[in-house]
Amino acid sequence: MSNPTPSPETQNEAMKIAKATQKPGQSKEQTKLIAQGIEKGIALYKKQQKVKARDRDKERKKQIKVKNAGEQSQQADREVVVSHSDSTRTSSLPWVLLVLSWLGFAAFYFIAR
């Protein structure tokens, strides 16, 4: 991966810092080398911050996905409970009809006699 050239703002800021820390008798070339080192440091810092921001974003998206999955499973659980209670009500209907028919047959048998 090639090093992109730093922005003019970064170069100006690095030069200001290098001149502010300049020692007496230091040549312009030495100051320029110090400024280049500062530019590299700033570029490295920015790169690290981008990586951290990307990692934070991935973690945030992961948490959102986990939260959504949890909510969906809770909703599915609620739907299963509702459908289960519906099925118990409908499964009792045949038994009720069976008992009523037997009572009807018994009543008819005793009345017809």
C-alpha cells in the first residue's frame, strides 16, 4: 500500500510544529525532515482512527443485528404461544361435541323407552 501524499493542511500543521520545536543552529533541511516525520505520525494517527471507527461501526451493527434477532425470536415465541393456545381451544371442540352427542343419545334412549 503506497503512502498517499499528506494534505496541505497536514503539511502546514507539521511545519508549524517543527518550527515551534526548532533548536538554535538547526538547518532548514533538518527542520524539513522533522516536519516529514510529524506528517507520517499524523498520517499514522489518522489511519489508526479510521480503523477504530470502522471497528466501532462493525460492533454497533453487530449489536443491532443481535438485538433485532432477539426481538424477532421473542415475537416468534409470542406467535407460537398464541397459536398453541388457539390449537388447544380448537382441539377441545371435538370432545365437547362427542360428550353432547352421547348425552343426546342417552336422553333419547331413556325418553323413547
